[in-house]
Amino acid sequence: MYISRRPREDSSDSALTSEAQSIARLDSRSSHFDLLWLVYSVFFFADPVQRHQLLPWLVLAVLYPSFLGLYLALLYCRSRALRFVLLAALGVLGIAYYPFNQGAAVVFIYVSAFAPYVFESVAISVGIITASIATAIIEGLALHLSPWNWGIFAFFCVPAGVGNLFSAMRKRANHRLLLAHEQIEHLAKVAERERIARDLHDVLGHTLSLIVLKSELAGRVLNADPQRAQREIGEIEQTARKALSEVREAVGGYRAQGLDAELARARQTLALAGVALESEGHPPRLEPVAESVLSLALREAVTNIVRHARASRCRLSVTSDCDRTRLVLRDNGRGGIEHEGNGLRGMRERIASLGGRLAIESAEGTTLTIEIPAGAAAPQTVRA
């Protein structure tokens, strides 16, 4: 006899996803199939039929409904503690009823079948199965019953208990695997939300800073040079449209246009803010993920210079060798960074995801140093 389902855990044990809930519903429907195992309770009726007496039938009329109630309660009960009590009560029922009805030894088979689903411990389940077998044997011998009588019940405790033990272990393993998958999906969603938040911060921070600078410039030259003001306003519109496109890319999975394009954008933004940019070296050829991370890091660094540094010039160098790729950005601003904001934290997280490191020195001006391992770069280190 195999009980095909595990009684459901308390609602506080775990929070199931829709997939887990669908499995739980399937288990609930399979419990109706478990009612078929009540066919083994026919042994309860064998002894009263053979005796042709009224008393065995009266005792059966009282105790058989008790057995049915315990069986159904074990199938549908959600409380773990109550299942312990119900299983113990089922065992006591078998021990007490066996002297009056030789077929009541079938209860020990039911106890062996339920034990693996009630107790998660393999040792406890094996102990209960062994105890059920021993009780059937000892009580049968004490009642001077035929070995065929108690032997058949003791024998079937083994396949019922051991079979359900392996079934319960498999169900628990599948349940843990499902919960692990659920946790992985949850962490993936959290990581994606954090990525979108970081990318939106960098994209919008840089673009809005550029829009502010162009708007201020257009306002200053509006009366003196209306044509230039009109041109700046047109560029503001183009920048805003481009920002909208970049926001869509960030939500769908941002892909930088490359270090060359980001360097040109940085030069334009710094020039509008009155900051001279000097660069040395050529951006190396990197894997797309690494190039995206470095491009976003450069964008965030330039945004911080425009917003906070009050610098007049900065110097950028990008070098690469067989061990690492290194980006250094120095400015002559006021420095004094005491706390990292969302932008710097997002930059540090992106770089750490590649196995790299970020170092910031802000005693005199600010020096930003980014290093990523060679594993994040393609074999070619210089663009053609």
C-alpha cells in the first residue's frame, strides 16, 4: 500500500509560487486516489463474518468509524503536531482492537505507510515501521494466533513502509528543489530591478545634466545670439529624444555604444561645463559586457564632475595589458568625497560583477581608478 501524497505543510512553512501552488493542487486531487487504499480495511470485516456473532459487529460498528476518521484526518490534516497525535492514535487503535478482531492488525500496515509522510526523519520513520512489525508479531504470539495470521500483516508492513519512505524522500527533495528555483527566480528579479535602477540613474543623470547645461547656455545667448540659442534648443530636443531611447534600452537591457562613443559624449558634456578633457591612449577592444560597464562608469564619473567637482580640467587614460584593463580619470576639482551616492555604489557593483575593483582618491581633486581582469577583455587590446 502506497500513500501517494504528503499531507500539506502549515501555511507558515513556505510561501509557494504559482507553480508550487499548482503542484499543491495536484497533490490535493491525488488524496482522493488515496481513498482506494481503504480496500485493505476489508480485513476488519473478515473476523466478524467468520464468528457469526453479534458482539464483534457491535464493536466493529464503534471502532471502524474511528479508524476512518483517523485515516481521513491524516490525509487532509495540515498541522504537523496534530498529525503526530493522529498517527499515535491510529497505532493505539490497532493495539487495542487486535485482541478482539484478528483483522485489525491491518492498522499496523497503515501506520507503516503513513509514518514516512508524518516524520521527515528517516531514522524515526524506520523506527516506527520496525515497531509496527514487532507489535504485530509480539501481540500475535501473545494471543496464540497462527503465524499466518500475524505474519502476513508483519510482512506487508515492510513494502508499505519502505516504499512510502522512498516516495516521501523524493517528494521532499522535489519540494526543496522547487523552493530553490523559486528563490533563484526571486533573486534574479531583484538583480534585474537593481540593474534597471542603476542604469536609469546613470543614463538620466548624465543626460539631464547635459540638458541643464545647454539650457543655461541658450538662456545666456538668447538676446546676444538668437541663432545660437535656437541651435542649442534644437540640440536640447535631440538630447531629450535620445534620453527617451536610452531609457527604453535600459529597461530592456542596456547595451553601451562603446568607449569611443562614450568618450566623445564625455568630451561634449565637459566642454559645455567649461571643463577641458585630456585623454591618452586608445580604448581597448573589450567584451560587450565589460565595455558596457566601463562606458557607464565613465558616464557616471563625468556626470559627477559636471555636478559636483567644480573642476576646470580633467585627464583620462585607458590602458590594457595581458593582466588587466585600467581606466583612470583625474580632475582638479574640490574633491572631498565623504559618502558614496547611488551612482558610485552602482558603479562599484557593476565593476565587482566583473571581478574588478574601483578606487577613489579625493584629497586634492578626485582620481577614479577602475581595473577589470583580462578575462573580461578580448584578446585584441587596441582598436584598428
